[in-house]
Amino acid sequence: VTLSATSSGFTKELIAVVHPLSIRSVSINPSNVVGGTSSAGTVTFDPPVPDGGAVINLASSHPSVASVPATLNVPGGATSATFPVATFPTGVTADVRITASFGSSSAFGIITVQTPSIFSFVVSPRTIQGGNTTQGTVFLNGPAPAGGAVVTLQSLKPAVVQVPVSVTVAPGSTSASFTINSSPVQSQQSVTVKATRINTRSQSITVNP
């Protein structure tokens, strides 16, 4: 920008260099979460935001999995600003690009939103008499997505202990229970039951005569 002043036939010019606001980077922390977990983004600027502030545009490449506010108001003089990132339960792990832009300047960060996996598996009671039932419960590390989350079940001795092929955790829930059946036995039997959704958790059931 050139400023000029004229006095008594003489003109003086002052050249001022104006640096446009530049978005240096966008970071997401934490950058790897289970759907339904909150995160936060940080935009950094170089040079600092000018007096009067700036309105930064934000966008998500997959807003049904991770969403951000449409804009971010940043005060003058700031070198960084944060914004919330909301994530939602998903049936498939997805990488979502979060972009911040101002004029021709933009940058992006990536957040990985995971589908829930099995966190723990409990059986109660773990010791039963053959022919009786017990109950198993699976727990996920995050809420199940729309359509539910299927956990595969397996008994390593199906002639002694029987489980369903799978159990479905209802949408929005983090746990589901199911009935475990047993058959009469002539001697004490120890049976391992496995529950799998991405990870595998096991429990041992003792079946007595």
C-alpha cells in the first residue's frame, strides 16, 4: 500500500507492506477417537490475525461422522484459535478431513473416527451345573452406530456350552446381554467362550455334574 502527501510542490510517499492473513496449520487433538467422543481442533496463523479480527470458515469432509461449526470468530492479535469437533457413532472407521479457510489461504487436519470394538466380556455366574443357564454381557468402548453393532460369539466346546452365533448391541448403547446354555456332563468341564468385534475377549465357564 502506497501513501502519499504533497506540500509546497513536494510529494512524499510511504510504502507500507501489508501481509495477508495466512492459515499455517490445522491440528486435531485427539486425532483418533471412537465415534461419539468429542475432540478439538486448533488453527494457527502466521502472521497474527490483524486488528478487527477475522472470521475463519470451517468444513468437514464427512459431517455425519465428524462435524465442526461453520465459522470461527478469531480476535485481532491471535496466533491460534480452537474449535470443537463432534463425532458420531459409525459402522466403519473413517478418516475425516477438517479444513479451515480464509480467502485464498487454507489448511486441513485429519481425525480418524473408529467404529466401536469390544472392550470387555463378563459371564455371571461363571460356575454352573450342567443343564442350567448363565448370562453373558459384552461391553463396547463406544456407542453402537445406527443399525447396531454385531458381536460374534463362539463356544470352544459347543457340546457342553452353547451360545448364540452373535449378539447385537442396540444403536446408541454400549452393552448387550445374552443367555448361555449348558448340557449335563459326567465330569467337571471348563469351557472357553469368546466374543469378538475387532478385538476378542474370552471368559472361562466351569460346568459341574
